[in-house]
Amino acid sequence: MTTADARPTIMIIDDEPENLNVLGEMLRQENWDVRAFPNGETALAAAATDELPDLVLLDIRMPGLDGYEVCRRFKADERLRAIPIIFLSAFTSTGDKTHAFAVGGVDYVTKPFAEIEVLARAHTHIRLHRQQLYLEDLVRQRVAELAEAHRRLRIWDEAKDHWIDTLSHEMRNSLNGVFGISELLFMELPPASDCHTLRRDYDVSRNRIMKLTEDALTLARVDVAGEGFALRPQRLTHLLWEAVDAVEGKVPTVRIAAFMVALEGVTVAAEAELLNRAFVDLLLAATRCVSAGAAIRLDAHAVAGQAHVVIATAGPALPPAELETFFAAGGRRDLPSAGDGGLGPALASRILRLFKGSVTVRNGPERGVVLEIVLPTVDPEPGAEGSDQ
């Protein structure tokens, strides 16, 4: 049987035996359990040890503890404070009623009272009290369920983190073994062997496998760690110049024309290594969308608390389907000049979202592809040093 179905228990506190009898008989006719007390002291002692009542009907004028003090003590007790108290009193002044509500009463009925009025108010407050108990119990259940779900998620996150570290170690060991043996085989080839022509393809494949492995592991770590990365103000132009230098070192056939004067002194909240990696991956994706001999243009500006970095290529436009899946993890995208972009764009997009930023891709107004990065700016740390190239 639920609380809502249980038989209500009413506590009456009044020093007049006649009032106790009249009220008790009236309430028993409603099939309610009635507990009557001639003073506040015995009522408080019983409430502290017995089953909690659903409602208290309380007189004000009593020897010893008056009704106001009894109500105050109910409300001061954490176990009793939620029980609704209706004052029944011959006092009719506004001050008496105001005082009753001030000490914690929920209602006030003046004597001589009408039976129908007392019962109507009692029914109302019992129903409200039980509904409150139900809601509080529901909240406790939900909190317990959420706490248990959070505990399980933490266990899963720890397990995933351990699995990622193990997988990273095992994959690198296995791949290093394969690559090491391959290197030895190339070294043992006779100088005139036609197999030396495979060296370039081997190097490209090796680098690609290592990049995909590293990207996959980093993407998994970002998803597991979530908001756990320590974010600090970073000088944006410093990270962008580092990315430009890294990409020009990897792809010497592509020139990047960078115009970042408008971002001097601008800082963003990020983890430097991760944000630099996002910039590198997006610039590398841009190198796959540029025509031979053309340059990539990088423009930057800050407006309304946001830093905008625009990477534009001179080359063929991409079909709508390629634009829609540009940042998807998986699914090959055959970009014009150097094959698909792997997990780099997907990883870059996820990193930027981690730092409350975003990246979009579109075709240029005439030709080529435009990548636009948006990051919220923050105030630099006092005394922070940084250098722009």
C-alpha cells in the first residue's frame, strides 16, 4: 500500500477535553486515525518517537508551551518540519493569524468552527502533504539512480581510458615491428633491385597508418576526457604560426600566405597542443584542395568576442556530398590533389567543439574551398607572456 492509500493519522493538541472529544469524533468519522494530546510537551515527545502524523490540529492558548511555541519546535526538528499544522483558535485578530503563519502554520481556523470547514481544510492539507512526500521520494529515487548511473559511467570511462592506453601501446609495438622489418628488407635489397621503386609508396603508407592511428587514439581520448582538459588562455597567432610552419615543413610544395595582424594580442581558452593539432589538420586538409602551384590564403580577424580564422584555397570546388561529409569520421573523401583527409578534419572539428568553437566548410565564391574556424576570445592571464611571429 502506498502513502497515498494509507489511512491518514491526525494529531490534535488542545488543553480542553471537550475540544479533543469533538474533534476526535469528527475525524474518526472520516476513517482517520486520531491521536489526542492535552498539551504541547506530550505531543512533541510522542511525535519524536511514534509514526509521523499526516496533519496537526493545534490550539494556541494552552498552559506551558503555547501553540506558537509548539509549532516552532515542530519546524525546528528536521524530522517533523514537513508536517502541516492547522491552528484552531478563538483568537480572531489579524496579528494572531499573521503570527501563526510566521511560525510555520499552513492554515488558521477560528473557533467556534464549522465541521465542514475543518474537514475541507484537513482533506486539502493531507492531500498536499502526501503529494509533497511523493515528489520528495521520487526526487530521492531519481538522485539515487543518477548517482548510480554516474558511478557506472566513471567505471566505464576509466575502463575505456585504460583500454585506449593499452591499445595505443600494443598497436605502436606491432606497427614498429612491421615497419622495422620492412626497413631491414629495404636495406638488404641489392642496389639494382626494382623493389627500390616501392620505397616511396611504402613511406607514404607508413606515414598514413601512423597518422590514422594517432588521430583515432586522440579522438577517443578527447571523447573520454570530455571537459577534463585544463584550458588556459593561449595566444592565437602564436599557435597559428606554429601550425603554418609545421604544414609547410610537411608539404613543401604548398605555400601558405598568412595575414594575421588583426589577431595580435588575441587569446582563446584552450589546451595548446590540442588546438595546434586542430590547426595543423585543417591546413593539411586545405593542402589537398589546392591546385598545383597555387597558394593557400589564411586570413584572421576578431569581432564581437570571437576570433575568425579563414583558410581559402585556389582549386576545384567540392560537390555538395563531399562538403556534407568533410568532417565525418570514416568514409573516404577523394580530395583533388592528395587522396582523402583521413580522420584529421573530424578530429579538428571535435577539438574545436571541446574549446567552445566550431569549423565549417564551403565552396569559395568563384572556385576553391573555404574553411572557417570560430573560437570565443578570452582575456589574457595577468603577466602572461607570448610572442607572435
